[in-house]
Amino acid sequence: MRCRAVLKKPRDTVAGIVLFWLILSLAYLPSVSVGQELPQLGENAVINIEWERKLGEEFYRQLLAQGVVETDLLLDQYINELGSILLSGMDRRVRDYRFFIVKNLGINAFAVPGGYIGVNIGLINQANNRHQLASVLAHEIAHVRLMHSVRLMEKASNLSSTALLSLLAGILIAGANSDMGSALVYGGVAGSQQSVINFTRENEYEADRLGIELLQDAGFDANGMVEFFKIMDKLAGNSEFQSIEYLRTHPVHVNRISEAVARIRQGTQPLQGDIYYPMFRDYLEYISSDHIEVSGSQFRKALALIKLGQHDRANQMLVKLHQRDGGNIWYGYTLAENLEAMNLPRDAEKIVRQMLDIYPGDYVLSLRLVRLLRTSGRYADALKIARSLEINYPQEQAVFYELTEIYRRLGQAILSMMSEAEYHQLKGNRERAVQLYDQILSSTDTDLTTESRAREKRKQIE
């Protein structure tokens, strides 16, 4: 299988208020506003799906703009490939799904209309294997497929403007003061909040049932859901974890666990455990923390040494691991990353190209190669690969960041501005994107093709 600041301790405001933020997100859509009638469920599937997609996409870009999404390519690819395996067992799928990691140690996961599913680092830390993490993703996929969030928004449409402003205030200051943000959010909605939460609880059994089906149809061990329920149930009794946001909207109790056990089909043979899951968890800690204990597996020790700046010692370990398992992307990618930090870009490039021979066209490896070529001054070679990535991955902001730098180095100012505008548009920075598009449209150096493209892109923002 191929895979993609010190965080605050467990008070997760951003993910905990996601269901209410869905209502606020309507205000950012060009065609929908708070208070406007939602599409009628089942009335027109095409209209509903497109409306959901726009809402989910806007919500995701707002999170990107706030900097709460973990954008590391290797981590992002892993969580999305795990989700893709789940989706492979789904019949008649009408939505594209996007899975992402939220940079927060609070224990939570959430689903947004349109198929955007976020999982907190804190929740991943509690999942002992990929079957348990997959069970969380399957449950959230079920919420999307069953349109629970859309129904929730209809249920919550009686929230007053004062409550909505309070929610918005909570969101804006949550990053700076988590406790204050939570107080505003949960105090501002008062009784309305409770009615919404009760509504979501009514859907948990339904999402569990569909989630178990998705797990087993995709080859996962559905017992992972039961195991994760038990982990949450145990944490609920721990004084250190009294305010688990996941349990606010996903309450776990004996009856729910029993029903999940009863619904698991017997006699199915699940996929084997994922040997890469511990590496995923270790790499996640490496990316998201300032310090890692030099203990555990050789890979984890190597990551800890890199954190300490001991690149030579880390390199010795990583070379041995890569020689032992040349197809392991975690070993190869980290080795190349460390070689680049040691100012050995040619050696890093060699490792990346070897990995690309095994995984042709891999997005993460290809983008790493683009960066290596760019930093070594081979802009034409970098551009060729980056243009290919632009075609195949038009929603990935990292591609447009590379194109911006490459075009700038090649002296193609208009194309550099165009790529930078698309980068900011994907990142949720509308104001900067509009400024750049306007500069392009007002420039006498802009050709007709680029002008037409810039005009269309700008129209999407309005």
C-alpha cells in the first residue's frame, strides 16, 4: 500500500463546533445565505449534490485559511488512501470525498456535506490500528451519505442571529483561547444547541449500521469499530478526558456497543493489519510535535534524531531501513528528506527516482522531485513534471506553489501570478487571489488564453 507547532492539549473548539459552523458557512457561498431555504431533500439529486459540494469545499477552504489542516503530503496521502479503500466497497457513489487531518489534540472527527471528513490528531493517537481508524472514517462517510448534516442544518435553522454571531466569535478566537472559544460557542446557542445535539444522536445508530457495512464490504475488520467504542467509553471515565468533543455528538454506551457487535457479519475474512500504520502515527508525531523521545522502532528513533538535528545518525538508520525494504515509502521519503536537509540534493533525487520506478506517477514522490529539481536550479525539468501534476491534481495547492516559484525563476511573471492566484484561491485566501487576478487582467502582457482563464477563475470567487 502507498501512502501523504506544539499543539494544545485536549480542548477542541474548531472540530467540536463543526456542525454549527456548517450553518455559518452558508454565508460564504455566493448563491446561498443564512436563512435561505435549503434544497429539498430528494427533490433533485443533482442540485443537492452540487449544493453540498460547494458548501463542503467552502468549509474546507476556510479551515485551510485558518491553518488548522495538516497539509503534509505524506500524511494527507495516507489518510486519503485509507478512505479510498472504504469507498471502493460503496455502491452507486455520487460524491467525491476528501479526508483530512486537523491539527488539534482534542479527540474528534466530523463530516461535512459534500464528503469532506476531518479527523483530529488527538483521535488518531487513540486508534491503535488502521481498522479502528477506518471505523471512524466509515462512520463519518455514513453521515455524509445519509445526509445527516444537511438535515441537521434544517433542524438548526431556528438559531437566532445573536446565537450565530456568538458561534462566529467562538470560531474566530478558538485558536487563541480554546476555553474562551468553547464558552462562547456552547453558551451562545443555549437551548438551540441541545436540540441540535439530540437530533444528531438519533442518527448515530443509523451511521453505525452503514459504517459496519462499508468496513466489511471494503475488507476491514468491523470489530475495529467495537474496539474504538470501548476505547472512547474508557476515556469517558477518565478525569483527564472529561470534555471529549467526539463524545458530545457521538455518545458511546453499552447498548450502542452491543448493537454494533450484533451487526457484524460472521465468517468474513478481513484484510491483514497495516504494517505502515505505526509509521504513519510516528511520522504524524514527528510533523506535529517539537520533540519525540528517542525510543521505539528504528524508524521512530531516526525521526527523533532528525528533530534533534542529528542528521548523520538518522541517515545511518534510514539507509539500513531503505536497503531492507526499498518499497516502503515512509523509509524512502524520509531518507530523501533527510538527505536534502544534509545538503545532498543529488542523493535525495536518486532515492526519489528509485521510489518513482516502483510507484510511477505517485503524487507525493513527484512533487518532492519537483522541489528537488527547482532548488537545484533545473527549472525546465521541474516545470515539465509540475505541469503534469497541475493537470492530474488541479485541487492541490502545493502544485501551484511550485509552479509559482518555477515561473518566477523562469522570468514568466504573468504565469507566476496566475499560479499564485490559484494557490491562494485553493487555500481560501480570496482577497489575495482577487488582487492577483485583477493584476493579470489589467496587464498589457497578458495573452488571451491567460486572460480568459483568469477571468473565469475570478468569477468563481464572486
